[in-house]
Amino acid sequence: MKDSLLPNTTYTIDFGNSIKDFTEGNVAKNLRYIFSTGNFIDSLEIKGKVLLAESGKADSTLIVLLHTDAEDSAVAKKKPIYIAKLDRDGKFHFRNLPSRTFYLYALKDESGMRRYTEKSQLFAFADLPVETLKSKDSITLYAFAAAPATPSYTPTETGKPKTETDKRLKFQTNLQNSQQDILEPLTFQFDNRITKLDSAGIKLFKDSTYTPIDSFRFSLDTTQKVLTFSTPWQEGTAYHLVLAKGAAEDSLGKQWTKTDTLNFTTKRKIDYGKIKIRLRGINISLLPVLQFIQGERVIKSVRLTGPLFEEELMTPGEYQLRILLDSNGNGKWDTGQFFEKRKQPERVLPIEKRISIKPNWSNEYEIESGIR
């Protein structure tokens, strides 16, 4: 070992499954080597788990750190005294610790620096210091990213600009098989920012008679790349969205080069399912929000005012359920902040049972919420 060893200190080296015998290749599983530079082996421990606050899931790529410096800046400026990895369930276990007070953190260490250097890093911290003589219960940390990652910038090549022959403004919609979900707005997704939008050049009509829709509204989001069209959709109805030539233009000068019409129909109510969920053991004082998840995307969020949730029209499909403990009551998950505020993120608790919503069917479930 190149590093000098501290006096009267117990060292633990976890080899994991990285060592095997030379002839047969048999792995020495979970090999751990313990030694001390003092007269005895320390025997105290700290154990717990780390969960992602936004989803309630584990991420085994995070590491857990123990510092002895009480200053918050230590986790950014100094290397930790002890390090532990997470297992697949997000659990960690520090063994052979001395009688001492530690400050407990977890983070995503892609740089290998073992420090909290970016707000976009997944990071977790314990509210209170941990005294090994008194630490008996498992500790749960909730990891969060205080700010989204800054997208990397790739400079353009020098020299002559490339000639762009296609000046047509293209987009993608959220229509499925030329059908519009009556529970959602119609959206256009563009590759570049929209810099010009002429409201007079975008009109919505319905039926074969091309009856104009007066309640039709549309707007750009903050990125100026998503255009949202809203109106109280009528079920099973034919719609015609007329896009006039030159009504929209993006930052590269691409525009609608001719007047075009987007034809689609709306879904019928029988294409949706009725849902009734009774949540056992729900604690309304914690301001729970029921989330419907597909993949990692929150499809629907509903503030719970009691143990029963009912919805007449719900898009069919498989859903994972989660409960957001919405401490500030704004209806969405809020991240944490370590420096200055030492604010923990809001917690999200996954519900193990998945649900399936069938169309034209009354789908009923009784589920244990896990919240008391």
C-alpha cells in the first residue's frame, strides 16, 4: 500500500468478487480483509439504505461516505474517511468502526473524486451526525439532484456553412394512429426554437362541415420547441387543423412552405376505462399525491383527500403507482438543497402492486398505501 497508515486504526478492504484462484477460476465471493494498526479491532457499525427521493427506487451505483469534519464544505473539499458501496436494494453497511461521531452522505461519483462538486450530482445527506456507540437503527438517506445537468455544447465546425436545402418546418405530434386523446392537449414537437408564430394562420375546424372552433387556444412552452393546442375535445369527432403557409418559422429560418391541413379524430369514451382505487392506511395529513407511472414518466398526479380515488375516464394501460408526500402542497415533487438551507427533498413511496386499466371496463383495486 502506497499510502501511510494511521495509528490505532482498523482498516477494512472489501474485495467483493474480484479475486479468483489461478487454476480453476473459482471466485472468492464477498472477500473482506480486516486488520488494525492498534491493539484491537474496532467493532462498531453503521447501516442503512439509500433511495432515490423522486422515485423511491434504489440506485446501486451510488456510494456512501463517512466524514469526521462537521463543516458542510468537507463533503466538497475533502475525501471521506470511510466509503461503502450499495447493494442492489440500496443497502449499505459500515463495519469495524471506532467510537466516534460521523457525518453521513451518499453521492453519484462518476468523476472518481468522492466529492460533491456539482448540483446535478445525485446526493443525499443525513440530517444529524451519527454516533457509532448509539447507532443501532438502520438509517435511510434520500438522494436527489439539486439542479438538472447542464447540456454539453459542441462548437460548430469552422469554414463555410453547410447548405440546408430543405427549408420545410417539420414537427412530431402526440397523435396515435391519427387519434387525439380527449383527456390531453394536442402537441407539436419541433427540433429548433420557434421564433415566429402567426395566430391568424392556425385554425381548427370540426366535422365534414368544417365548423370553426372558437374555444381553440395554443401556446409555446418556455423552450419554444413545444406548441400546445387546447380545446374541450368532443368524443368521436373529426377535426381539421389548418396550418397556413408561413404561419410558423424556427430559428434556422425553416417555415411551413405551403398551407396544409392535419386531419384527425378524437377517441370515444368507450376507449377509456373507469378506475376506482381504495388505499388502505392512507394518512391524509401528509398531503399525499397519487402518481400513475409508465416507464419513468409521471402520466397523472392526483391530490388525495381521502382513501378512495375514482376517475370516470382513464387511458388504458399498465401503471405503476407511487405516493408523493407533498410537504409544500404544490402538487409536484420538489428537490432538496444541501448547502445553506440543508433542505431534504420530498419523498416518493412506490407501491409494489401494479394496476392494469382496461377500456370500457370498471377497474377496481384495493391497495395498501404503506403510509401511516
